[in-house]
Amino acid sequence: GDSVTQMEGPVTLSEEAFLTINCTYTATGYPSLFWYVQYPGEGLQLLLKATKADDKGSNKGFEATYRKETTSFHLEKGSVQVSDSAVYFCALSELSGNQFYFGTGTSLTVIP
Amino acid sequence: DTGVSQNPRHKITKRGQNVTFRCDPISEHNRLYWYRQTLGQGPKFLTYFQNEAQLEKSRLLSDRFSAERPKGSFSTLEIQRTEQGDSAMYLCASSTRVDTEAFFGQGTRLTVV
């Protein structure tokens, strides 16, 4: 079945450091891929998405490229800020399916 | 219509009581999902509606859980005879298609004491 595996945290970085959070997936078809962000006590907000191979999703300085050959969708940001501190979830969905599959989440803390 | 709305935001109940949560999706979204999230975990799928039809249910959705979406608008999730293990965040989401993003509400945090 479909699944998402993402890098375990927590991750602690200094402000302006480079961020990478790894995500790999297993899917039976051709999924759409997403990164969601969750702030404490809140629901999930879409950060970025990619719907086909080699697509790059980007938003607020974050980027992720859909790599079909390595079944990966790693999240990157060149210079993190304190306000980026949150939990990040990688997710997938398939056109033939009825749900979104989420990874376990990676907690990021950015210190000044 | 600014997004998915869930009520209540927080619910504390005694073990054995019944609770009901409400979700109002984005109005033009015909797909609605319920997820459950516990501390340190990603959201786990509970059930899915397309319009008023409940098309898929997870094994996580025991007999004590029931969900409805009358007239394909808002949805309710009821838990009967709550147990301490039901304590979690219950998230509702809606979308137009399964291969586009789902929009999540802020969730209902249930604490069973």
C-alpha cells in the first residue's frame, strides 16, 4: 500500500542555517506529493505541492522536487528563520484513492 | 467562507460519555475527510465522504465511531462510550479532488478523563 517515510526529528538549527528534511514514498500509481506545516495547537497548512515527476513546488522560501526515480520529495530551505519553527509533514495522494497518507512529521526548532 | 471550520476546538469528557464534533468544509468542496492525530504522530485516516456518501472507512473507525454528512454539507463525527484511548486531535479536511491539496480545519482536541 501507499506510505510516506520522513526523517525523524527533532531538528534544531540556528537562524539562517540550511534546512533539509528527507521524505520518501511508496505508491502504487502516480501520486501527488505535498508538504504541510503544523504550528502548535493548530491544524495543518499546505506549504507546497507537486503533482508530477520533476515538478518543483515552492513557497515562502521552501522548495521540494518530485523525484520519481528515487521516490523522494525532500524539503529544503536555504536560510531558516525562528518563525519556521513548526512540525513538517510529507504527504501523498493518488487519483485512484480516497485519502491522503502522511508521514510521522519532523519537528523543527530554529534558535536565534 | 474563509476555510474549514471545526467545533468545538476543545472537548473534555468523562470516560463513557458520548461526544459529537462538527466540521464545516469549504463550501464548493465535495470531498470531506476525518483524520485522527496523536502526539508526535502524523494524521491517521478515519473516513472519507464524497458529497453525502461515506465511501471509505478506516479500520481505526471502531463501532463506537460514526460519521455523517447530511446533504453533502457539514459533517459530524460521534464517539460513543468514550475511552481514554480516544484522546487525540480530530482533524477535518476538504478538497475538490483527491490529487489536489486538502484544506484542514484547526481540529478538535478531545481529552477523555
